[in-house]
Amino acid sequence: MEKLESTSSRIQTVAILTSLFKKVLDENKDLIDKVVYFIQGKLWPDWYGYPEIGIGEKGIIKAIALASGLKEREIEELYKSLGDLGLVAERAMSKKKAVGLAAFVKKKTPLTFEKVYNTLKRIAFMQGEGSRDLKIKALAGLFTEASPKEAKYIARFVQGKLRLGVGDTSIIEALAQLFGVPKEQVERAYNLRADLGALALLMAKEGPDVVKRVHPKPGIPLRPMLAERLHDPVEILKKLGGVGLAEYKYDGERAQIHILPDGRVIIFSRRLENITEPYPDVVQYAKKHVKAKEAIIEGEIVAVDPRTGELRPFQELMHRRRKHDIHIAMKEYPVHVRLFDLMYADGEDYTDKPLPIRRKKLEEILDQVEEFRIAENKIVDNPEDLEKFFYEAINNGCEGLVVKAIHDRSIYQAGARGWLWIKYKRDYKSEMIEPVDLVVVGAFYGKGRRGGTYGALLMAGYDKERDVFMTVCKVGSGFSDEELAKLPELLKPYIIPKKHPRVVSQMEADVWVQPALVAEIIGAEITISPMHTCALDKVKAGAGLAIRFPRFIRWRPDKGPEDATTCDEIIEMYKMKLHKVEE
């Protein structure tokens, strides 16, 4: 972990990971899935739905104090000065007192990864009365057995701030090198079963060729297929070979619905979170109206007005996530589902089949009703019809269209963004640029009326090719007073002492933030910028692109950092602006 933290080189990162994974295979291959998860900063994938470790900052401080013999007040002072509980644990355990738990350890044996993992797993599953104290004591026991340096990384892991700067792409490359298979094969397998740890274990047990045989499995989410974007109907149809399937683009929550052989239904979000609990009505729709023993289908969950049947915006839908009494929420915020794809049905993988075949099978296994049916769609082969259908979608409360290829190569590209699907949104028709989804990577202290909070956030787009986040603007307007007041609390779990290894910035933020939070931003225009790094050297040598007069619209909790608008998309939007000027 120290080696990973100290390098910013992608090549070195992959080499370190490859060496680590090889050592795991040599010593105990059954641990490789858990090692992968640990490097990702988690005990298991989020979609498992298992409990979190559940120890906050105060609990970690208590555990450090208990293990080291230092007073909690001393630990708190250290935290104030160092700003990193990992460094606090390292410092405290290096000068532990005889009165701490360490005083009772007669002979210290090396701490193994397996013991660390199993102890943290046991802590996560501690529930009920008195569990907090038990969790703290168990963590203190780990600190006692750990070296100061090991204590640093254990504390960071528990706090959720491992800070290794390792993305999934680096892990995929390391596994490919380790097992001697093309990176594309490992990536494809991961896209079909979004569980890197389980995939590593599968390769370790069944051999590297298993990646060629991986197919979707109900209960394990696929990484969703993503769309490119264009503003011109002529260009859209040209990209798709002259004809495409245009579908309404609803302002809802994308849902991957899994029907399992035992009759259970599991729903995953775009970020692959298990969102079954907020949507018991969708579960019942699927059980009642899907005529397949097992299947994976995809669609959009949309909020509807119970009085008029009209579509409601995304923000209304999010009440489902926050309401404790889901039965009341179901009445206040009823939902419909608009389905648009099928990836798996009754033992057959449909991801490698063209869209018309997937759509035909989807129609066959569906008993369509108003609450649960295929999205509004139309085959279009000329710009005029596409434009007309676009305005029809707008009038019906949608964001625009997604236009999809229907030729022989129109497969479901899990985890990929390509020209088989193209977004055509109403914002392209506005005098303003289309809103973009950007990642918070830093913050600046507020002044005057904003003293005591942050006055602006440093936002970045995602460079998929380099797997990094590149700055594109500072946003300080659009926030309500309430949103501004909540910024310190919102950012606190993600604050780090220095710029994240995956952030490329020429600006110096007052506070650096781990790339995690995504916000929807709109601005007046995109311009050449000598300060920002998004699209650096791609439009003009020595310069990047920036969004002028950016304004915050809303947070996007349904999107992860890698789902943010890409730098290539921002380049496309910039070129679109130039095209309009020329016209």
C-alpha cells in the first residue's frame, strides 16, 4: 500500500499490483478476491448489500486511544494537527504507552492480511445493543497487533479514505498481465459481471481462459452500456448508418432488473447499487409481467403524478430513497417502468446479439401494461422524422431521445460508451450549453457572507483514456443558502491532505477532495483556458477547455465519478458551439 500511495505512474501502479497478486496466488489464491476488494477500499462490492464497518471518526479515535494508551484528547489534538487518522494511528502506535492494550501483548507475531480482513468483516456484522463498544474494542485489538505503518492503513481503510489512487482499469491491467491474457478479455468479463474480486478468484481457480466463457448471471450486475451525444439529427443518422431506433429519454432512474431462478427480483442502479428496497412496486411488476424463469432487463423508473399520470422530474423520484416508510412513499410518488433492453433470458446471453433480436425477445417475455412496458420508440431514417419525434418527447415531459443503431453489429456494449447509442437532448436546442455532470475534486474557502463554508468547488471531467479527472471550472453560483451551509458536512468524508493521484490540475485548491461526488452544472459557454486541464493540448497547444459562468443545478447521487461527462464530450460540445457561430 505504501508503494501504491507513493507512485503517480500508471505503469508502476500496474506493476506493483501484478507483483502483489502473484504473491497472493503463490501463497493463498483463495484470498485474491478479498485482496482486490481491499485495494478498492472495500470489504465487498457495494451491490452485495452487506453492512458497512460502521465505525466513525470518534470510534476510530477511541480505538487508537485504547490500543496506544494515549488519552482521547491527545489523539484528537493529533488529528487536528495532522488531518489524517491514518497518520494519527501511525504516530500514536509508534509512541504507545505501557498502559495501553499493547502492554498485554507478550510476543508480537506478524499481522496477516487474512486476519485483518476477517476481523473487519466480523466488525461489520456486529449488530444490536452494545455493538459499538465491541466494534471499537475489536479495532483496537487490530491496532495493537499492527506495526505503526500497518495501523496507518487499517485506520484509513476503516475511515473509507485509503487514498491509493488505484482505479478499476489498473486492476484489470494487472490481472491481464498476471494471467497472460489480453486486457480486453478481462475488461469484457468484468463488464458482464461487475465484481473484480470474484473475477480474479474465478481466473485463479479455473484458469485464465475462463474469461472467454463469462456471461451475464442474474444477481450479479452488468456495467451499463452508455451513449455518446450529438446535437445534429443529420450527424446522428450518419453515425448509425442512415437508420436508427429512437427512444424517449426519460428523466428517471436507470434500473437493471434481475429475475432470479428462485423467483427473487433484484434491482440495480446505474452505479450498480442494490436499489430493490425503495421499489417494492417495481419488484411486483417484474414478478407479474415478465414471462421468463430468469432474466436481466433494463429500463428507466419514472415518477408519475397520481392525479394526472404525467411524468415527474428526477428530483421527485429521489424521495423514494429518503422516505423511511416506503408504503407511504409509494402512494405519494408512484412510479412506472419504461423498458428498453434485454441482456439475458433463460440461460441465453443476449449481449452479443443485435438490438432488433434483443428487442424482439424482450417483447416476447413481457406482458405489457401501462405501469410496466417498453419505452416509447420509433424507427427513423430521415432527419425530419427524428426532429419531429424529438419534440414529441419534449412535449411529453422527457429530456429528449436516445437514438440506437439497429444494424448487425448493434450489440450491447456493457461498460462502454460508443456510437451505437447516441443521446439527443433538448438542451442542445437552448442558447445555453447542455448541462454536464462533473466531479468535485477540490474546494475554496468562502469569503464575506460565505465565511465559515466553501465559496466555490473545483470541478472536473473524466478522461477515460487516462483514467483521470481533469479540471474544467470553479463553480460558486446556483447554490441555495441551505446547500452552501451543508457543503462542509457533505465534503468532510472525502477531504484529503493533498491532490488525489487521479486528479490533473494546474490550480491549487484550498482543500482537496477525493473524486466521489457528482454534480450537474450548466454554463454560458465553453472557452479555451490556460488554467484548466480538461482537453489539454487537444484543441490548442498548451491550453485546455473551461466552462464560463458555471452554475450548480443539482447533485447526482445516482452517478459515480467515472459516469461523469468525459473530456471528449466537452470537446464535442465546444466544437458544436463553433459550428453554431460559423452558421
